[in-house]
Amino acid sequence: MAAGCCGVKKQKLSSSPPSGSGGGGGASSSSHCSGESQCRAGELGLGGAGTRLNGLGGLSGGGSGSGCTLSPPQGCGGGGGGISLSPPPSCGVGTLLSTPAAATSSSPSLSAASSSSPGSRKMVVSAEMCCFCFDVLYCHLYGYQQPRTPRFTNEPYPLFVTWKIGRDKRLRGCIGTFSAMNLHSGLREYTLTSALKDSRFPPMTRDELPRLFCSVSLLTNFEDVCDYLDWEVGVHGIRIEFINEKGSKRTATYLPEVAKEQGWDHIQTIDSLLRKGGYKAPITNEFRKTIKLTRYRSEKMTLSYAEYLAHRQHHHFQNGIGHPLPPYNHYS
């Protein structure tokens, strides 16, 4: 979620509309990413199956903004300007997904131990998932048959795949979904979607592979909260839903690491999300209180290309990835 899952340039935040902003339901020109959502009544309320979200940013458009935003759901209301901006009707905290709680880990280690309290369960996310994403991308770029079914769990999770590049780890692509997908097919799909179809960037090429970092984020513990400040910076990702100045329903999200990476507090994060969601009017505290906010957590694993190669060299025969291992200096 463009500022969501990857590092981006810091934004200047204010309660006034950004200069030169367009009108209506679109995002500002500096929006980091885009996606469209479909209604899925009675479930997450976070977009239907196949919803593709750029992991760190707003609606379509270039620039270095951050956050992930959805366009108005088809047939989901949010119509004319007569919609009142009242607080969300349900303020109780309820778990929306039955996925287990987990801490966030960005360590590129090859084991995925939880960093939460002692005795907690082992994390689901693993280095093998990042390796699988590299496999999928490598096979696609070189025209090899796609890698065989991986050995890690195929449980369904909402997920994001993030690509960064270079020593400064610049964002290179980040797209995911709030709809729980089986991990084998979900990671395969969003590996290529984030690498090749992120509208902010051109499709990846072979010569970029050695400089890439891959992150897999599995989203867990979705909770609706009444107070828009009821979440913790660096712990929770947040997804907001609001009615814009034209009466349309809009949504936007940041992954858990975004606010901390940007150095934002709660208000700055909320205001940035509103701008990325296409809200153009001045942001008041009264308007912030009308936001419907869902908080969530994630498990995250990151691997560099060099770590991927080392891991694959070690596990090549056991895994049978089905294609030649790329040598370290293949692209130099």
C-alpha cells in the first residue's frame, strides 16, 4: 500500500487541500497507487474477490505519495450529495478475520519466528514465500515454465507483495488484496501484478533482478473500531472509509509499517490517507470523527535477491524448483 508497504518520500501534510489538486472522486496527482473494489456484503467490507490494491499509496497517478486507496465500489452506494456525514453506526470492536494474531517482521532471516510474547505461535509468513515470489518473477522474465507448487501452507490470507530496488530500497512495485486468497495462487498472481502492472512504474526487466528486495505481507486481525485514533503506530495497519465532498464513498489503507517509516503521528497518517483517498476539502476534526476505521496487523518477511540465490542454492534439490538457478553474476 504505496506508502503502505514500502518506503516513500516524506510528505508535507496539512489540513488544507493540496495545491493544484483535481476535483471530485479521483486522487491527487501525487497518489502512490490505485485499485478498484467490489462489494462483498457480510464479510470484510474491504473489497471483493480480486480487488487489487497498490500496497502503499492512493489512487492512480504518478509521484511519490504514499498509501493505498480504492475507487468507489460498484453498486455499493455512496451516491448523491445528500449523504450525511454521521459517525459509523457500528462502533464495537470485532475480529473480522479468523486469522491468528502476529507480530510484524521485516528481518530477511530464513526463519520466521514471531517477535511477540514468549510462547506465542510461530509466524505463518516465511522466507520460502519470498523465494517463491522471486521464482515466479524469474521464470516469467526468462520464459521458463512456472515453478512447481511450493511446500509452504496454502491457507487463505489477505496479502501484499512489495518490490524495492537498490541500496536505498526505493519502491519498485506494491500491490495486494484484502480478499483472503490461497497463498500458492495469491502470491503467484500478485508477484507478477506488483512487478509488471503497478501503474506508477514500468514493468520490471531482467537487469533489475540482482538489485531487488521482495517482501510478503500477510494481513491478520481485522477489527472495526469506534475511535479513529484507536490504533498504534508501527503495530496496526489502518483502512479508512469515508464520504467525500461529492457524497461518494471512498476507502484507503496503509500497511502497519508506513506511519512509522514516514515519522507520522495518528493525525498526520489519517490526513495523508484522506488525501490519498481523493478528499479535497479542508480536513477538520469533526470530519475525522465521521471516518469508519478498521485496524489490522500483518506478518512481513523480506528477502534480497542475493539471499534468495543463497537460499535456493541450499534448497535446490529438496525443492525441485523446475528451472536453472541464476548465477550470481548472470546480469553483470
